[in-house]
Amino acid sequence: MNIQFRESSEAASPLTAKAAIADCDIHPARATRTELYPYLAKRWQHHLEIYGVHAYQGMMEGPPYPKAQPNASRRDAYPPEGGPQGSSLSFMQKQHLDPNNVQLGVLNPLNTGQGIRNHELSAALCSAINDWQIDKWTSKDKRLRASIVVGNEDGLSAAAEIRERAGDKNFVQVLLLSRNVEPLGQRRYWPIYQAAEEAGLPVGVHAFGFGGNPITPSGWPSYYIEEMVGHSQCQQSALASLVLEGVFERFPKLKMVMIEAGFGWAPSLAWRLDKVWQRLRSEVPHVKRPPSEYIREQVWWTTQPMEDPERREDLFDVIKWIGWDRLLFATDYPHWDYDEPSRVLPPGVSETNREAFYRDNARKLYGIN
């Protein structure tokens, strides 16, 4: 089943993007607390009612700021039939997919079973989320494709979930989070990368997640703004770990997508990694090439939150280093920091680069014609 990208003359307003676009970060939500129950065995339904879940964060460690529904979502995104923002397909179609001519929408569910201490429960919830994505979303709107959610702290069960979903056209990538029990390059996560490479599926690393540690090296921040800015730092740590632990060398066909943490930091991180690697490369003989080469060849970046420097030339300089072919447009719908498609790119972008940015890069990466 292929998605055909077509131009549309319909527009909800003069600012609405008329050209067909791919949105690589859409967050579907569950309408009710028990919406997953039909996809869970009775054992787990009973478990959730009696015991709830035990995630890695705890009261002694300090809870994270609530980057979750409804606090982090647009106030105008509540469905008319009720429920949290992002929980209604019909309203998502009306408010976002149709007026913005989204011809490919990649679903990245949050608040899933990832990061739960009980690994069996985590695996069950993730599998239920994947079934729910098909049943409620992708089977009802062919523009939408899902991400395989896995219980990332148990690499073997996560790999099994990937292999079970491999070849299912409803799914276009595997979804991990940037904050885990250990840095993402650690060997406990390697079975995930092996299974994804075998399946030919990119691995998306989305900002957020909670492995039991604060977002800073020394404790919990005072303000939500620190939490938000800190997500780019977590992504940098995750990417450095992937490179230096040899994940890209070991899995040369693996493709990674860094989601919702910006991309302006990519050149400086790569430069620093290259500089230090030149001096300390004897410590990591498994890293056979400059880190920047792995990053440029095996990493893609979603655009939201889009960099917004005062001088547009600065933005173009960053993108030139990354490559126009490595950026995937994303809105982060329905969250409050949603990027309006028609207002993201400043003037001065060639039509070829604009089409790659909004549509063609995603189509190529995810193998959709």
C-alpha cells in the first residue's frame, strides 16, 4: 500500500500550506483511561486496576514537569465530543490533516508503557499501544502511519515486538525515548538496533522519557523552561553514546531519527566529537571513522521545535552542514509548541530544498511513494 502525494487546492486560510506535506511527529492520545483494555489480557487489566504502574521516576527523585496531556497541548485542540487533545481522529482530520494537506502523518504516541519497572507489563502495554494505533488510527486514515512502541529497557522483548511488526505497512519506524536507565549506546539496547536494522526500519529517538535521573547532572531544575531546553542536551548525550559505543559501526544500515529536540546543536556536537576522537581514539578502536561521518550518514532530524535565529542566514548555514536531505518536517500536533507549516521556513529556499524539507525526505526515508 503506497501513499500518493498530491497537490491540493483546498486551504483553510491564506496561511495554510497548499502543497502536500509529511508531518513526522503527531501525538495521538487515548480518549479514556481504559481505552487500551480491549488490547490487554485480563491479567493486565486487573493489574492496572489494583496496582497501577511503577515507572522509573519516584517521589524521592522528584517528578518531571508535566509535558503530557492536557497541559502541553493547544487549548483549541479539545475535540468537540470530549476527551483530551489528540484523542479524536475526526477532529485531527478537520483541524490539522485536511487544512494542511498532510499526506503522510507519522504517529509517535507518548505516555505508553516505556519506562515501567515491570518489564512484562511494559511489553504488554507497548504491544497494546501498537494494536490500538492500527485499530483507531492507521486503519481509518491511510495518510497515517504508526511507530512501533517497545519496552525499551528489556532489549530482547523489544526486539521481539519489532520482529512481530516487521513487514506491517502500518508501521514506518521504531520509537525510543531519549531519557533511559542508561545512555542509548549501551549494549542492553543493541537487540533493538539489530532487529530494526534487519527489518529496515528507522529508529526514532523522541525527546522525554524518565530513567530515574534528573534532566541535569546535579538535580532537578526549578522551572519548566529548564526542562524544555534540557531535552536537546539529553539528545546530545544519547547521540554521543550511540556513536562512541560503536552502534553505528556495528549496525551500518541502521537509520536514526532525532525527534523534537531541535537540530541547531548538531554541527557543534559533531565538531567536538571529532576533535576529542582524534586525541582519544585509542580508547575506542571500534569507532573507526570520525564521529561526524556516522552522524551525517545515519542520522535524520525532525524540525520541531524549529530553530529561529534572528538572521535567516544562520539557519541556512546550520542546515547546509546537516544537509537539506536530512531534515524531516514536523508540527508536534497537538502540543502547545506546534509549528505552523506555512510559517516555518523563511524566504530564500529553493523549490527543490523546500519540497525535500516538507515532503520528499520523509517519503524516501520511510519508503513511501
